[in-house]
Amino acid sequence: MINTAVSRIGAFFRFWYEFIVGDDWTVAAAIGAALLITGAMNQRGLAAWWLLPLTVAVATAASLWKTPPAGTF
């Protein structure tokens, strides 16, 4: 009973790790940092709405840039 619960909890966290981090941990780290910075800027009353979309665009472009072309594996 406890073994099954622990196994299911482990599977739950493995799923979310794979879903969020996926193939490129640097994108997840960049988005996490952008969320923290956006929150800090918002706490200080600064306009921070632009930081997260910019980070997503730059992180996605950087991730795609370093991906090798198809057929070169």
C-alpha cells in the first residue's frame, strides 16, 4: 500500500520534471529566472509585463539555434 503510494508520487514528480524541463533545461531555468525577476519588479511597482514574453522568445530562439539540422544525427 505505502509502496504503491510512493511509486505514484514519484511518477507524478517525474512527469512534471519531464514536462517542464524536457530536452533543454536552460529554457526552463531562463523562464524560472524571468518569473522571479518579473515578480520582484512587480513588487517594486515597475512595469514588468514585457520581460516574460521577451525571455520566452529569446530562450526558444536560442534552443532552436543550437539544435542540429535534421538528418545530421
